[in-house]
Amino acid sequence: MSGIERIAAERTRQIEEEGYSVHHDDRHSKRELQWAALAYIDFPQADSRPHFFWPWDAASWKPTGIPLRDLAMAGALIAAEMDRLLRIEARNAARGDARPTDKESGVAK
């Protein structure tokens, strides 16, 4: 399985097994998905303490210590954030506002 296939499979797992739908992702407007991905990239070892970039509670910190698995989780979080920003841009474009989203909030400026 290629890297992109692993990321896609992990994103599907996040949605189907964890319940992290696009509606859930859309509530994370302060780059939380991006920070979570960075935590898995920067700290790819199993540890009970969340990485300092981790934006959520300790119970949701689940690195496996398996580099390919943790990178797939990070990639899926990046894909989720990209999709969230693309949905914002599509809504903005539908309103006639074609400006790119603000890098901090995801809101068009």
C-alpha cells in the first residue's frame, strides 16, 4: 500500500470508526487539525504524555510508536484540514468572495 493509500485509509477510519466527520472538522477553526498532525510528525513514538503541540485532551493522544502508522495519522489530519479550508473557500466563492482563506482562522480576509 502506498503512502497516499495509507493516508486515505486512515482518514476513512477516522470518519467511520472515530466519528470525525466533516461537520466535526469544521468546528476546528484555530488550526487544531494542523497542530495535531504536527504533533504526530514531531513525536512519532508511543508515549502517554501528549506532545506540547497536541491541541486536545490527553485521552485523545494516541501515537502508536510505529512510524508508518503515525505518519498516516498525521497525513489524514492534514487532509482533513485541507478539506476544511477547501470547504470554506467554496462557501466564500459561492458568495462571490474568491479571496483565499486566512491562514490563522480559515476566514476569508
